[in-house]
Amino acid sequence: MRFRVRALAGASTFQDIELVAADAGAARVQAAAQGLAVISVTPLADARSQAGFPLQLFNQQLLALLRAGIPLAEALAALAEKEGRAGMREVLLELLARLREGQRLSVALAARPQAFPPLYVATVRAAERTSDLDPALARYIDYQQQLALVRGKLLSAALYPALLLGVGGAVMLFLLAYVVPRFAQVFESVGGELPWMSRLLLAWGTLLQTHGGWVLAGGLGPVGLIVLALRHPASRAAALRLAWRTPRLGARLRVFELARFYRTLGMLLRGGIPAVTALGMVEGLLSPALRPGLQAAIERVREGQGLAATLGDHALATPVALRMLAVGERAGNLGEMLERAAGFHEEDNARWLDAVTRLAGPLLMLVIALAVGLILIMLYLPIFQVAESLQ
């Protein structure tokens, strides 16, 4: 980890230096070894190297080395030695230094919160109590793969409609900005009265040809304002509340969030983390509409109530999940049943997304075809009129 050290060099000369050390104390020792009188030590957050840390790849490589029988410290040293990216190597060397100082792996991971999320740190911390780090890493890898699969399905479901909208919009812009103005020149040379719809279309085409930049800015401006507004937490929360109040969409959003909630909670419980602690850790995964119910559920579980009935009483369990959780409590495999409930709802969500995509594609194609056809009809109406007058 990098630190900025402000020190006194000589009688009255201040000096600022940057050092790489495991912690602030080690940075002080390094500065003192250089004959400096340390005044302050400030950590420098290397957001680029931490936020871009490939956690899934690190997990897979570390798990492979541990299963090959290599001790943890030697495994980290091997990963750091082969790593060519400076940011990732710095993180690995810091972990290795902390382990050699006698710190636990979970403590070393917690010192890099931007590289290692709290869920991962908690999973490793629970595994250290039972000395089963290998299965914990495998569970977290599987957890990340399942989440990536869900995100991939969402992206693939949104890609086709977005592609249709983009292509259809480009075709309509081409017709309005390029084809329509040329038809306008032909109609002006012929003369005669045009239908009002054709006059309106030609006016739009002329406007796009002469002031296309302003029209494009006027069209994209509101979209940009909406995107900027959604980046603000208050606006994003208001939009989310509106989506939750939408009759069918709100119910589907609830199932999406609960599936992720079950997946994460099940992974933590299987890792040996107590139910109250695990529930508190997954609170950030839920929207504001569900958090009050979770907070009340945490209090009831802390008082000794069963998890299945508590989640059901506070609208945090679907009928299918409630039955699965009840079976899991009786059989003592609640974490596994939570993950099965998550898988069931994820498959249901995938089927719903597939149905929506199959319906949205033809509908969008129909709308685009109607719009393009309407433009062509308005363009050719004057031609038909001229042909009739000639006859």
C-alpha cells in the first residue's frame, strides 16, 4: 500500500515522500530508517489498481494452487511473481507481507476494501474458523459465476430490442434527412398542392437538413438530462419507487431482488456465518422498499425466531421459497435451500425475460415497419396525385 509521509529532514526542512509499505507503522519505520523525523503518514488510495483487481481470476488461481498442496503464503508469492500488472502485483505483495507478519488472511483482505468486497472478506473469515478455505473459495467462485450468468441473461435480453431500436432509428433518420429533402426538390419543380401530411413530412425533412445538429441536440438533450438525473441517488430512488409501484413490473422486480438476496444469503450461511450477521451483510442488496422488512426480520431472528417464518411474515419470501426454507430449517441445510430457491427464481426470471424478448422483438419490428411505411406513403402520395391528374 502506498503512503505519503511528511517528515522533518534536518533542522527545519520539511520533506514529502511516497513509500510502499504494508501499513502506516511500516511506512514510519521505513522513513525513520532514512533518518527522517516523521510528522504524518497518509495512505494513498490507488483506486485504479484496486477497483480493477480481477477477483474472480485471483480466486480461481489461488484455489488451484491450494488444491495442489501449496501453502497459502507460497501460493501468494507464486501469483505475485508471475503477475505482470503493477497494480495487481502490489496488492498481492501487500497480502503476502501481512501474512508473514502473522496477520490472518481475512485481516489482510479487509485492508484493501476496493479490491476485496465485504462479502468475500466475511466468507474467508468464516472459513478461517473451520480451516476450510478451499471449499469457501469454491463457493465464492460458484456464487460469482451464477451472478455473472444472471447478468449475462439480462444483457442478452436487452441487446436485441436495443439493436432493433438503433437500426430502425437510423433508417428513419436517413429517410428524413436525406431522402425526403430530395423529394421536396422534385415536388417544388412540379408544383401543385400537396397533401397536408406530405407537407408536414417535407417540413421535417427540410428542418433536419438545415438544422440537423440542433434537432439532434434537442432530441438527445432530454435523454442526457434523464441519465444525469438517474446518477443522483435521490432521483434514482424516486425512479425505483415508481417502477416498484407499476403493477406487473413491481412484482417482477421484487422477485429479481429476492433471488439475488437468497443467493448471497445462502452462500454466507453455507460458509458458517451466523444468520443475524449474514442478514445484516446482505441488507445493501435490497431496495429501500424491502429494507424495513429485513431490519424487522433481523430483530426477530436475534430474538430466536425461525428464519423461514420471519422472512415470510415480512414479505421477504415467495410462496415457493417459504416452503423450501421451512424444509431447509428442519433438515439443517438452510444455506443450500436458499441457493436452490435462488436458482428456481432465476430460472423463472430467465423464462419471463425470454418471453418478453420474443414478444418485444416482433412488436418493435412492426412499429418500425409501420413508421417507415408511413413515411414512404406520405412521400409517394403527391406522385400518385400527379399521375392521376395527368390521366
